[in-house]
Amino acid sequence: MAGDWRAQPGEPGVWPREPEPGRLPAEVTGFVGRRRELTELARLLAGARLVTVTGPGGVGKSRLALRAAARAAGAFPDGTWLVEVAPVQDPLLLGHAVLEALRLTDGTARPPMDVLTERLAGQRLLLVLDGCEHLVAACAELTEALLRGLPGVRVLATSRAPLRACGEHLHTLAPLPVGPLPVGRVGSDALPEAVRLFADRARAVLPSFEVTAANAEAVGLLCRRLDGIPLAVELAAGRLRALSVEQITARLDDRFRLLTGGSRTALPRHQTLRTTIGWSHELCTAQERLLWARLSVFAGSFDLDAAEYVCAGDGLDAEDVLDLLDELVAKSVVLREESSFGVRFRLLDTLREYGSHWLRAAGEEQRLLRRHRDWYLGVATWGEVEWFGPRQAETAERTELAHTNLRAALEFCLAEPGEEQIALLLAGTLWFYWVGCGHLGEGRHWLDRALALDREPTEARAKALWVTGYMATLQGDLATARPALEECRRQALDTGDDRALAYAVHRQGCAALIGDEPDRAAELFEEALWHYRTIGELNSNVVMAMFELGVAYLFQGDVESGELWFGQARELCEEHGEQWAYAYVLYAMAYSHWMDGAVRSARALARESVRLNHLFHDLLGIVLAIDLLALLETEPGGPGEPGDLREARVLQGAAHRIWRTVGLPFLGSRSFFGPHQECAERARAGLTEQEYQDCYEAGARLDLDAAVSRALGGGGSADGPEPGPGPCSVPPAPAPSPVRNS
């Protein structure tokens, strides 16, 4: 089709700002004291753009920063956002973690910093970087780049060491005050903050606990011996289930003498905290200590099944893990969290570090890391199988929960000699997550690293090659996609790998389709489907090949052949409960119906495509359907129902914003650009230049959820024209799982 598929006249090149405010995690325990520190942090944040809270582990840096951020939220209209840096081990993934925390999914091949600078332009927000000590240099570099490029952004960081970034203001957090105790009647408000914290946490164990004249001296002594370090105080309070305050203090004396001897150059408070954790460690049984050490291989949260598989064996029976885990939760060593799939667990970062020390000392680290890797390879493998079926949405959510641990497993494989093939297999197996759940950029990161490490022509490498080619194609990066897919095809022919050959040919068809060669694409899709039938392959990829073959025929003007393939793909989706590929089939059917002049049914099909793609956060599927809906708004819905050119431009503006997060607009394809171009031409012919521009800008102010709501006929949050009534008839989605309604 004629015309430039990139920016059209009147389409702004400046990216609109994200209006959705951030949400900090809710506090689950009471916040005690720190009034002076909160006042000081408020003063620093008012005048400095980078404030770092430093101090030893366990001193309460994270709690203070989150409370300060919550109190300052009114000064940041675009939100206060938490980025948990602690689970990120690879400095190259820090930018991806920030994008994820800000809910700025980006599937392009651009560096994350470029995306952040573009997407946050003009915003006023506070970014809380929590737990930076293991990535100090990367955090400093990221922070300096953000502050240089984004004048409305401020950063509040927590770290055991200063970032030493330009413009950094430090707030060194001391332990809680421990005395002196008030004379006479003991009142809660008059108690030192460390004692108040002990009393608050003690009541969680013993609801009747109070600091009285009889026990005040003993409590004060215990808190002083703990140096007022909050984590130490909380761990001690947790022991009141079995010991009195005096008994805790007596045991603490013994453990201090037993566990001293750390680094002479370490801060005394760091040694004290380690001693306190060591004392808590000693109070655990041998089996509990063993489980604690083995749980340290998990990055982020995990469930009971994972703990039983990874940690059992060599002195620890699988059937004992539940009871031992329960005891570690009771001792405040492990945190218990609720999820939509039941209870999950997490080690506090400081306690995870302590456990990993004992794991290394026992010589078990490599074995446990391999067990951890094996489990999450199983998670990925099972997820790939479950992806083609009625539990797709559940699979997407489960994989999202495992994301941090999947990263850790990939990092282990890439760092450990001899594990390169497993890295290729794991990164390739996760194609469904990278592609279907909006993580194209990160998927490319892992696959590029894995492919660079090992060029042996194995099945794992072949899979990694076609997945890389597939994702690069979706990003509009054909210069990378085509060589990767051709290498996969040649290797498959040389090694007799029929499955890899089918996938290579299929994805070469995708590259041809995106490259505006629909006739060549149709030939390749036909060949790929023949290979799939020959080897008995049936999954979402096969359904997508049918959809893509139908689109290739549509782009050649052969609507009848296109609809034939769409019908076959739809039947398979409905038979197997597949929803992700089904959403793309609906988009193609909507396109076909529009070509046949059936505007009402086309609009209903496109809206259902938007809804289903939004369920998986598949931005490519969402934006293709929204762009088609924009064109459909220019069509009369029937006698006396003229098209709405203003609404069409609003939807085009909303689509423009989403395209910037997907990759090359319209995949770089003139064929896929056609609906947008035709819509823009119709709107320009029927609107004034001011209307044409204003409606587009109104759409570009809509965030993703608002854009989806607008496309579905639910209105939007931007100032501008409201949509007209939408159709109420849509084809039913495939039935969800009878086990869990997703």
C-alpha cells in the first residue's frame, strides 16, 4: 500500500506521560517510632533529587523508606513506585526490573534506559530503589541517567553502602533508641522506641504482653544488648513463645560469646546483627537450620511443592519439609504470603544471605542450585505444555509468580560451565511467556546470551534459534530474525531435526509476512503446516500458523481462502480451550469481515480480540485490534448510523502509544499498516485539522487499561470525545478450565 507507514502528519512524536499512580505495598505490621528520621527524610526529599538511606542489614531501611515515600506521595502526581532491586542479580536486568515495577511493558529491542527516558518524560514521580548494595555501580549508573534525562523524577534508595552517584544525599539510619527507661509508671508513649517495637511484636506472639514496672528493666536490658537493631529486636520478641525475657537475655549472652569472631574490619553493628541472626539460627533445630540453608537458593517467593522438591534429600525427608517450614515461619525466619494459588513463602533478604553462607560452608550450594534449576526447568516445560489448553491464563499467572526464580535458574546456567545447553533449553522453552505475556525484550536478552555461549548444533540450540527469530520478527527486527531462522533451518536439515525444521520454516513465513511478501509467506506457511501434520505437532504455534496463512491470503485479496483457514484455527481453539491464539484468529476474522462489508460483526470480533489479548497482557494483539477498531469507527454501522471519525482518531492515538512499547510500529509492514493509513485518510478528509490533532492527542493520553476500556466501548480517562455505543454480540471465548475459572 502507498504511503509512509511511520508517523503521519498530525501524529505527535513526543510520548505522552503515564498518568497512573504507583502503589506501595501495604504495611502488615505496625510502624514504630522514627519520627525524627521521617522528618529528616521529608526535608531531604524536598530539596534533593537522590536520597540514599544507608545502614547495616536489619536496621529498618526498607520500612523507613516506604513509610517516607507514602507520606511524600502527595508531592508526586505521577506516583511513588517501588523497585525491589534485591532479587535482581544481573546488572543488565536492572533496567528491565524498573520497567516491570513501573508496569511499562516494552517488547522493543531498545535499551531499557532509552525506554524509561522516553516513557517518563514530563512526569513527576518518586522511585524507591530498595536493596541496592549488591548492584551499587549499576544502580548509580541508572540513577544518574534517570536524573539527567528526567527532571521530574526523584529517587529514594536503600543500600548498605552509598551509591556514590552525582548529587547523592545520604541519610545514615541508626538503630532504634534503647533508653533510658522512664522512672515510675510505665506508659507506652514514654518507652524508648526499641522497647516499644519489642512490645508491639511481642503482643503478636503473646497478646497479653505488656511492658510493666516488673519487667521493664529486663526488656530494656535485652533491647540494649541487641543494640536496638529492629530485626534483632523482632527476632527476640518471636522467642517469647517458648522463653521469658530473662531467658532470652541469658541465651543471648551465651550466643554473643559463641558467635563472635567475624571480620575485624566490619562495622560493629553488622557483627551484632550477624550474631543475632546466628543466635536465632542456633535456636532452630538441626533440621530447621538445614532447611533454612537450602531455602536460600530461592530468589523471591516459592511454594511448598518447590521447597519439597529442591530441599529434600541427604538428611531431610520430603514429608518433613512442611512442618519444618511452618516452624521457620513461626520463628520469623520465613515470611508467609498469600497468592491466588495459595500460600507462598519468602526468606527475608538478610536471612537468605545468612542461610547461603551455611549452604556454602556445608558444600551443598552447587547441588542445591542444580535442584533449583531442575525445578524451574520443569515449571517452564510444564507451562509450555499447559499453554495449549483451557488453563492458559492460569499458566501465565503461575509463570509470572516464578519469574524471579526463573531468572535465577537462567543466571546459574549461564554462569556455570557445562550448563550452556540447559540455558538454551530453558530460555527457548519459555517462548510462551516471553511472547504471550509481554516480555519480548527480556526473552531476547537471555536467548542472546545463551546462543553466544555454545554453538553446538543441538536440539536446544535449534529451539533457541527459532524462538529468537520469532521474537525478533515480532519486534520488527528482520535483520536479526532472518539469519537466526536460516541457521535453524540449515541445522535442522543437517541433523535430521524435523521438529526444528517445521518451526524454522513457519517463522520464516512470519518474517516474509512482516516483510510484505504475502505470496512467499503463504508458501512457507503451507510447508510448515505440512511438516506439523507429518510429525503430529498440535499446539498454539500450529494454530498461529493457520491464522498467519489466512492473513497471507487476505493480504493477497483472497478472502475466501483466508476465512477457510480462520475457520479451522477457530475450531481447534474452541476444541482445546485455547484463548491466546484464538484472540489473534478473532482479529483476522474481524479484518476479513470488514473486507466483506460486515461492519457490525467485524467490530464485535475485534473487541473480543482486544479483551482476550488484554487478559494475557499481549500488547501486540491489543494494538492490532485497536487499530482495526479505529478503522471500523469510520464505517457506518447501518442505515442512519454514520461513522464516528472523532472516535476513530482517539483510538488511533491510543494505539500509537501502545505501538511504542511493542517495537517497530505495525511491525514495519506496509500490509499491517493498511488499516491505520486508510483510517487516517478518512478522518483527515472529514475532520478539521484541529479536530484531527486534538482527538489523536486525547487518545494518546490514555494508558493501557483506559485504552482497552475505550476500545471495548467503556469510555476513557482522557479529555476528549466519548465513544458511541458498542455492539453487544461477540463470539464466545473458549471455555475456561473446570478446575479454576481464569
